[in-house]
Amino acid sequence: MARIDRFTTRVQAELACGLLIANGFDAIVLADDAGGNRPEISFGIGGTVVVVPDQQHDEALALLDAVFDAPIDFEGAVEDEGAVEDERP
């Protein structure tokens, strides 16, 4: 197994792992936090880790980089027809 990244919280790691799994990767979260009962433990050991099989490492890392480093396009957002205009200066 190859480490993809180390995350500050288990929630961040689970989101990244879910994205990888949804895209066909065999990812798992490795966390030493007493099954989620003691999340502060992971801070002492440097966070929570997501791993994938060695042969999937490069592709998984590229996917996470593409998703998390992509700019957000607010111009393409759908406007609500009933929205109130912002009148702040």
C-alpha cells in the first residue's frame, strides 16, 4: 500500500477516500483515533492517512491534485430567480 496523503482530520481523509473509491480506486483510511471516539489522538501522530495499492498511487494522486487544486468557477453558478439583490456598498 502507498500513502496518498496525510490529512489533519478524519473527515478530510474520508472525503478524499470517498472520492477515490467513487472513481474506482481501492482506497482506505488509516486512523489511530480509537474508532473516531478520540479524534485528538490523530493530532499527536501527525494526522490521518489515505492509502491505495502501489500500482494505483500515481493515478490516485493525480485525481486528488486535479480536484483539490482546481479553481472554483463562480461565474457559472446558477442564480436563483427569487434572490434579493445585495445592496451593500
